[in-house]
Amino acid sequence: MKVVIALCFSVFASAVSAQDLAPDAQVKKITDEVIGVIKQDKDIQGGNQKKINDLVDAKVLPYFNFSHMTALAVGRNWPKASAEQQKMLTSEFRTLLVRTYSSALSTYKNQVIEFKPLRAAAADTDVTVRTQVKQPGAEPISIDYSMEKIPSGWKVYDVAVGGVSLVTNYRETFNAEIRDGGVDSLIKSLASKNRSLETQTGSKPK
Amino acid sequence: MLWRFLGLLLLLTALGGCATTGGNPHDPLEGYNRAMFGFNEGVDNAIVKPVASGYKTVMPEFARTGVTNFFSNLRDPWIGVNNILQGKVGAGASDFGRFAMNTTVGILGLFDVASNAGLEKHNEDFGQTLGRWGVGSGAYVMLPILGPSTVRDGVSLFAVDWHGDPLWYVGNIPARNELMGVRLVDNRANLLDAGRLAEEAALDHYAYVRDAYLQRRRSLIYDGDPPPEPEPAKTSESGDGKDAAARAGTELPPAQITTQWGERVITAADEELTPAKEFSEAKAQPVAARQEAAGAPGSIYEPRIPYNNDALLVAPGEARIGFAQTSVRP
């Protein structure tokens, strides 16, 4: 599980050229590159948060569509939020996701990642890239990337690990928060969560 | 172990009486569950987690992998039984093959040679078998020490899975308890990182664990490829808005919008208006009808739930898919 979460992000690091690829080829290319970096960097394996953040920032984040992710997590209340609120939600949610998953990157240990054949037509603009992480003594864990094609290339808007969407898993919590205190209350909760994590780890992802 | 079964049912019924209203339709016992979650966290922080951390520090990795493999191997025959009960005979045979191979060549299961030989490890239990047979999960229940479960999964665990656990057949009680202790610690050690991540990630740790458990079980029941069905919205006391919110929250994450739908509408994406890929490929409906159902781009789409939805959900998978393809799903 741990590794798996790490890999979600690792998968998306890469050069600009990856944007021209088919979505599954893009995922594969980026996976290989990031795993290559992690395997060679003892600091990252040892949990050097600064280096991990830099890696994630440079290679992974460009391939995620955070406003779509936030909209998906907030659910039916999204259209009810003002543009300003949406912007703040996205920014706080992004910080939370990035911090959590970059701290998982250091747990990668030589697991093998397999790619399942892409079930999509060439013209599709919304696909799911399915991968599996093999682990000794446990059943393989799936990581599925939901991706959409936008003008700047293929972007990930949801990641499901072992069938659990890391995005929509927040939806019930967000709904409850908005129901009880409105959108501003959710923004405040996210912000204070981020602040408390910041003081805990003493590092701030961008 | 009928008494366990009945005891659990009684307990759950009693708890149902003091169920909190409002909140999640899957979690009517939220008040009790949160208290038990707090208790489990306390036990974990005080005892289980420190022991597991120590175990992880002291034991070299290859030894821990051996221990994990050993207990994992003991579970394979029961996993095989459940695969066969679910009609997956090939997978079941593979599980027994794994057990035979790992117990012999893999030296009592210490080495998972079967995985390297291409016999993949599976994850099955009787709760999943019941789910496959169409039994709904029932309310979410936080079990003492054992953690997240549901009425279906909890009852299965106590009434049935128990019998498929070889450790219970170890005659020497102290030895049995010791083995169980080691297994618990080993399991916990394997989850240390995941647990830390979940704590970091969650705004509301309890809800995060609950929703992850429910999503995970649903995915397991369908072996990673669950149909994108809406869960039945059973509570209606709080009006449409909440029902829809509850539905939206429990539906499958990956939205599969086909090209026929044109531009993705972000305000509607969260409503899961999209048919599953399987459905869209079937081309069972004219495009015009779909567009009409979806409304103008940008508008908020409310999924229509058929009156017989509950019956639909307990129908076998085949029938359900057929139904969805023909008329009900927009």
C-alpha cells in the first residue's frame, strides 16, 4: 500500500516530450524515469523531504489537473462555491495531496510495476490507465490513473489505489464539512490541516 | 459458532437502536463507531503500534518477508475455497496450487515461489463471497481491535472465515496465541507506512478510514473492476439534496466520459453522470436520448434512480448490467 501511493506520483515525472505520447505510454515513461531517480538517490530513500518535494514538483505535478481533482473531491457542492472559493479550495487541497503523497515516495523498494493493456479508442479524450504493483507475499495492488486530454496534454484527475480513489475518498468528509459550516469552513479546515502538517515535518511543498 | 453469529447480530441490533440520524447513510452507527475507533486508536498507539515498530526495527527485512509469506500461505486454501464459491474455479485452483507449491518448494510457505512462477496471490474472504452473491454490505461497523468492517463482513468473519483460518486448529493454546500475536504484529508492521500516510492525508481520520474501507471492499468484491452503479439511497428523511450527495459520495471514482458526450463538463463530472466504459461501448441508446437526459452542458445533472433500485442492486451482476444497458441508466 505504502509503495503504491508513492508510485502514484512517481509515475508522472518526466520531460515535456511525454505530453505527445499516448496516455499509457506517458505513464510508463514517467514511471520509469522517476523510479530511476529514486533508485539512485539515497537521500530520497532515506526520506529527505526537500529532495522529494523538488522531484515531485519538477516531474510529477505538471501532469496533474488539480482543479479537476478538487472539483471531483468536493462533488455536488463545487458549483455552489464562488470562483474565489474554488481557487482557495484547489490551492489548499493541492498542498495536502502533494505533501501526503510525496512523503510516500521514499517508501519505494524495488517493486515491479506492470501495465495492463489500455482499453480505449484512439479518439478517446478520457481514459483509465491501469497498472499493478507486485509485492512479495501479498496480492498485487492496482493503481488506476484517470486521465483526460486537454490542450496542454494528458492530465491525471484521479488516482485509485487498490480501488480506493485518493480524490473521492475525501468527498464524504468535504460534504459533511460544507453541510455543517459552508465552503469557507472547509477551506479553513484544509488550511489548518496543512499548517499542522507543516509544523510537524518542518518542510513546505510548493 | 452460532452464538458468535447471534451475539454479533444482537449487538448490532442494539446499536442500531441508538443510531445517530443524519450523516452518512452507510454509517448509521456513526456514534458508536467513532467511539470504538477512538478506543482502537488508543490500543494501537499504546500497544500494537509500538510493538510493530520495534519488530520492524529489530527484524531484518528478509525475515519479516518470510513471516509475512508464512501467514499469507496459510490463508491461500481458504481464499481458494472462496474463489470456487464465487464460481472462479480457475482462480481457486491457482490458490490451491500456490499453497501446494509454497508449502513444499517454498519451505512451509516462507518463500513465495508461486508468485514468481506466475500463480498470482488473490484476496478473498467470505464477506466478498456474499457480496458477489448479491448480499449488500449493511451498515459500516467498527469492530473492537479488528477495525473497520460492515454487518456483512463482520458476520462473515465471525461465523465463517474463522473456520478457514488454520491457526484456530493449532491444538496447543499458548502456541496458537503466540502465532496469532506474531501474525497481528506482522500485519501491523506491514501497515505502518500506510497508516501514517492515511493519518497525514485525512481531514477526518475516522471518515477517511471508513470511506477507504468501503471503496476497497467494493473493489475487492468485483476483483478490481466494479460496475459503476449508484448505491441505494436508503435515507430520504433529509431530502433530495442529501440523498444525491450520499449517492455521489459512494459512487465509483473514475468518470468515463465518452466522446459522444462532447466536452467534459466539470460541474457535472462529480455527479458521475457518465456511463461506464462497458456501457458506453455497448451503444445501447441513441445519442440524442442521452444528451436529452444529461441536459444542457453546464447544468447540474441529477442521476435518476429507478424505483426498484434496491432490487436491482441485489440482482446478480449479469442481470444488473443488462438492465442498465437497456433503459434505466441515462
